Amino acid sequence: MNEIMSRGSLKIVVVDDSDFSRSLIVKMLRDAEFHVVGESSSAASALQVIKEKKPDVVITDIVMPEVSGIELAELINQNYKDIYVIVVSSLSQEHVVLEAIGAGAADFIAKPISQQQLVESLEKIMSQMEKE
């Protein structure tokens, strides 16, 4: 990784209706020196946070009330072309993964999520951002 993009310069929003899962992901990110600029427990409130914070990456769960993480990925992909989405879910069947990628997700990580998986996924995205 070159000096252009550092972990601390990557702005991340975490979306998960489970307070436990969301706080666990945020802790993993902060422990790995990533910059979490916002958190949300629903896709609807996430859209407001995204509008205000202008993150580089949104990490979202799939199963949430009202609007799913896949629908959120589609909305982000339609309205914010420069935001990468990582979908995390305990639903890891192939059709779910393909649906998430089809909705514009840059990556899919199955729960239980590890810090190493999260870091590797974000470093791939950072590498891609540097090429753009």
C-alpha cells in the first residue's frame, strides 16, 4: 500500500440493526486504525448519515427491517458512484452473495466476521481507489 491512501484516511459508515454486531465491527475497524465516521441501525437512517458524512465505504448487514442491505447497496450504487459497499451477512448462500454483488457491492463477507477479513477487504478497496 502506498502513502496516498492510509487506513485513517478511509471514511467508513457501518450499518447493522444489531447493536452488538455493529459495535463489534466498529471496534475491529478502529483497532485496525480505520476511520469510522458514522453508524446506523437501519438503511433509512444510513442514507442520511451517508449524505452528511460522505464516506468512502459503507459496510452493511443484509437482514434489516424495512430496507435490506442489498436494497441499500442498490440505492448507494445508483446515487453515489464513488462509495464502495461491503455486505456482511450470516446468509452466505451463493445466490445471496451473487445478489449482493449484482446490487453493486464491492465485496461480501460472511458472518461471523473476522478483523483479518475486514482489513483484507478494505485494503483491496483502497488499492482499487488508488488506481482510479
